[in-house]
Amino acid sequence: MKLFSRLLLLACFAATMQAATQASAEVFPRDLSSYADPASTGVWTVIKARAGAEPFNVVATVIFALAVLHTFFAPKILHLSHVIEERHRARLKLKPAANNDEGQPHEVSFGGQMLHFLGEIEAVFGIWAIVLGGAIVWGKGLDTAVDYIGGTVNFTEPMFVVVIMALASTRPVMRLAEQSLRAVAALGQGRPVAWWFSILTVAPLLGSFITEPAAMTIAALLLAKQFYELQPGTKLKYATLGLLFVNISIGGTLTHFAAPPVLMVAAPWGWDMAYMFTHFGWHAIGGIVVANAVYFFMFRRELLALKPAAPAAGPVEEPVPVWVTLVHLAFLGFTVWMAHHPPLFIGGFLFFLAFAQATAHHQSKVELRSPLLVGFFLAGLVIHGGLQGWWIEPVLGSLGEKPLFAGATILTAFNDNALITYLATLVPGFTENLKFAVVAGAVTGGGLTVIANAPNPAGQSILQRYFPGGVSALGLLLGAVIPTLIVAVSFMVL
């Protein structure tokens, strides 16, 4: 009887502890409406009050700030890793991998490899997500950390980007995109400057229909082949990268289903395709055309001096049968249609892999490394971003129309723009003008940094080999400033 009583007591204790653990997990992160914000006070007072009510807010934001700072130093860390690897080879008198024909295994520097990992921009937020996870375990308990990362955080967008990138980079899709843009470039006699114009104008607008990640993948791959391979100057390289990121960010606003920041608000605010085109679409088209024209005028001598690359030696690729291309487009369309249902679009992707294997003679190798790295980057970003609403929401809610536009543009540089617009849906009393301002600001700032817009890591991953030492965060910022200002005028003045 005594044993039974102890077992019953132990069971009750375990049930109580489990219920307490679940209750604590359910309130993390704390719902924004649960804060007793001081009435009629400034934003800074609200932020301080929320920090006092939940001290872990400060911890999460400091870790996020360190991750953002890490992205600015990533190119230097990557360069240092290469220096250490070269010194290591010199000490061991090993030949570089590209020249070693003996077939012997290459010894590598552990320190150099670790620095290389720390310098990979796609790994930054994942690395700091481990730090954040450890902080949650220390401050809130293991169950809370598991519940937040494994249940609360929505990884649909990272998974979608992985699949859509892999589909968009296949040979049939790329051949179709290249042929379509070649027809536009033919208006300029197929010169590199004509390709530059057609890719930076048409591909971003296609993002409104095939989604921004797919448009970014196609545009970056074609720019690599038709522009970056020609070795333009460093300033033009960064200007083109910044222009690409800005154009992709606003090019998806012609519809209500293609741009992540628009997806976050379309259903809550009742925005459909007609609304998007009449309120955002024509502003976006005008901003893209004017920004391209301004950069062409600034770099016209260098752009006009670029010569087409000599045709690659080797066998000519056989044309892809129309039916194979149509099947690829069907898989793309299905993935876009099921973008909010990971089990369905991932299942569709598995069927696609089987089809690609069955038609391997018409396919290139399905590239997964870059999509997976980009997905890892975005997954880390959403883990951090889910804990930043405590300070972003009061900042957005305190601004008028033009300050809100400017604030959303600036905040986007330090956070994914989809998170900015999502938090805006939580702010009560937003008028139509304020809704327009926050979304317009979020997409306008989408090219300022690699973390500002979900497709940016995909573009950087594809093009970074053309930037010695990696893409500089400052170089990207400077390249994107002018088109960002042009787009801001297009949205707020025209």
C-alpha cells in the first residue's frame, strides 16, 4: 500500500511537472498582447518595460545583433581561412588541390576549415541559432527550447526556397528562361549590355508569377553566364548585385502570392491580385526601369565595352524535348500552388527527382548544395526573427505614414522583410495608407543586405564566386543604396 501511494504521488508529481513544462513552453515567446505596456508613453519606455517584464527579450536580441554583426565580418573570416590553408599547404609542401595529380588525400588545416565554415554567410544564423538555443535551454529549460524550435517556428518558407531553387536551376527550366530572355536581348543584338538589361528588367517581374526565389535563381544563373563571366569591374559587380536584389524584392509585388512580405499580409488585409497591381505593381515596374536606366548611364562606358564571351568549346547540347520542359513547369506550378503545405510540395519534389532520374539524358545534375545552404540560412533567420517582435512591433506602431515607410525600409536591412510585414498585421488600427507604407518600405529595403529578403541568399550563393574573398556587406549596401532611393521615390512620391 505504501509503495502504491508513493507511485501515485510520483505519478502526480510527474504529471504536474509535465503540465508546468507545457504551460511554460506555451507562453514562449510571450504573446505581444500580454505585455502591460505603459499608457501614453514613448516607444523607448514601452521597450524598457517589455525588457523588464521578460529579460530574455534582451538576451535574444543581443544574440541576434551579434549574428548580424557576424555577417559583416564573414568575407574577412573567409579570406583569413584561405590564407591559413595556403600556409598549411606550404608547411607540408603539398600541391594545391587543382594541381595535384597523384591521387593522394589532401591534408587540411582544421583551423582553416573551421574559419571557412564561420565565414560562410549561409551558416551565420544557423551558428548563432545554436547559441540562442543554448540560451533558451539555460534560461527557460530544454522543453521550452524544443517546443519553440520544433513547434512554434514555421520553417515552411526555408523548405519552399530549397525546393523552388532546385527546380528553377534545372536544365529544362534554365534553357526556357534563357531562350525567353535571349529574345529580349536580341533587340540589342545580343550584346552583354542587352543581356544585362533584359535579365535585370524581365526576370524580377517574372518573380510575380513564378515566385521571387525562382526568379532570383534564374536571374543569378543567367547573370553569371552572360555578365559576370566577362569580368566587369568591382564597382559594376556590386552595383549589379545590389540592383538585382532591389529589383527582385519589388518585382514580386504585381501579385499577392509571390513575394514573402506580401504573402504575410494578403489574407489578413484582404489584398488580391487587382489590389496589388493597382497599388504596387506599376510603382514597381517604374522603379525597376528607372533604376536600371540610372545605373546604365553611370556605367555606360564599361557596359558598352563588354564583349561577348567566345562560344564554349565542346559538343553542342541537344535541345530539351518540349514535353520534358512542360513537365518541369508543371512541377514548378504545383510547388508554387502548394507553397504553404510542406508535405505536399516536398512530396511533389520527390516525384520530380524520380522523373529527373528517368529522363537523365535531358537533365543536368540536380544541384542541392546551394539550395540547402540557403534553406539553412533562412531557417536560422526565422528562429532568431521570431523573438524580435517585442521591440519591432512598438516601433512600427508608433510611426506615421512617411516615418513608417522609412522605418520599415531601415528595419528590413537588419531583419527579413516578411517578418516586418507580419508584425505589422499585429498592430491594431492600421489605416490603408499605413498598410501601404509598411509593405512598400519592407520591399524597398529588400536589397540593402543579404538578410533583408528571403531570396537574397540564393543570389549571393550563386554569384559569390565572382567576388574575391566573398561578397562584402558594405559593398552590397553601397551597390543597393541608389536603386533603393529610386524605388522609394517611385512608391512614395509618384
